Amino acid sequence: MFLITGFIAGLLAGKILRGRGYGLLGNIIIGLFGAYIGGSLFNLNASGWFGELLVSTVGAVVFLWVLSLFKR
């Protein structure tokens, strides 16, 4: 379930930051890092799968944004 949540979070983050997706495997990895970053940033227990997805997506967006700063 963690991989599915990470995949969806990475996919959503790629869509939110248009043009910054990294393909299927890259989105899964970004989503997993996003889950960790989102959990660290918000320091809260997300209730239910939707809450976890929301926190993971926000974390993945932050992670993609930071990556784009180094990519320039």
C-alpha cells in the first residue's frame, strides 16, 4: 500500500508542477521521498489513506521544487 500511495503522490506532484515528472519509476521514488518529507514537515499523523496521500503529495511537490532548484 505504501508503494501505491508513493506512486500516486509522485504522479500528482508531477502534474501539479507541470513538466517536472520523472517517469514511472522516478515518480514512485519521488512519492516515497515525498511521504517522508511531508511527514517530517507537518509532523502529524494523517488519518486514513487520503490524509497520507495528501501529506505525501505535498512532500513530493516540495521535493520536486527543491530538485528543480539544483537542476538549473
